[in-house]
Amino acid sequence: MAKNNRISMPQSGGGLVRYFDEFKSKFEIDPKVVIGLIVAVIVIMFFLHKFKPLG
């Protein structure tokens, strides 16, 4: 009779992790604000490269 060499995972740990249950931040930023800040930085960098002062 052959040995059963199969490894079984525990029922609760099959690679599924629920991150929203593990950590809750006190600070929540709206995604629209983050995108707005990124666009603002891009525009500022564009103008700094285009109109750099002489010197």
C-alpha cells in the first residue's frame, strides 16, 4: 500500500488574508485628494523645468 504524501493546509489559512481587519488607521485620506496632490506636483515640476531661472 502506498503512503499518502499529500500536505493539507489548515482550513483558516489557505492563503487568504483580510487586511482590513488587521489595521485601522486614524488618518484617512480621500483618493481624490491624493490624485490632486500628485497632479499639482507634476504641474509645479513642469513649470520649474520650463521656466528655470538664469544663473
